[in-house]
Amino acid sequence: MSVSLRVLDDGAWVSVNDAREVSVSELWRLDAPAFCACDLPDFVVENVLAVGVDGRTIDAKVYGQCIACGETGVPGWIPVGRLSDGEFTDIDRERSVLAVRETAHD
């Protein structure tokens, strides 16, 4: 089954099958020791740069800022949702610790 993944509105949204599913201005808790010195950065998403898929997991590469220490940048690929039978299932990004990966997607 084919699924359409895109970045929309100049990096404001991740679109899955032409539906806006993940937006900027969210606060995510990251497991990203290479990003900043904070144990678990509270990261505010400012721009979606790319979207990809690894198996059933939809990942986004985003730019943003740790609200505790002020570090800005791109931490890596962050899981934002999952695919199940071609449908998007949201990950509770505000209550979960999101593991950042450095691997790129094709």
C-alpha cells in the first residue's frame, strides 16, 4: 500500500496521505544526548525540514530549540507516528520521550 508523506506550508506541517498530521510549535521531550547537555531536552519544534519512513515508523527531521538551555539546531530523525494498514497513528509526542536517530531515510 502506498502512503504519501510530505512537508507542507514551508515546513509547518507533516502531511500523511494529504492530511496535516504533525505541526510545528509543539513541545517534545527528546532522548538526544548529542544535541545538548540537558538530560531530556524539552524541545520546541520550529520547522519541519524532511519526513521519512523506517518500516512502519514515520520520522521527521526538524529544527528547533531546547527551552531549558537555549541550544538550537537539528537533533536528528525523530519518530512522530506509525503506519497501520496505510493509516497514520499518532505518537503522543507531548507525553513520550522520543528517541532521536541519526540515520537518514531514502
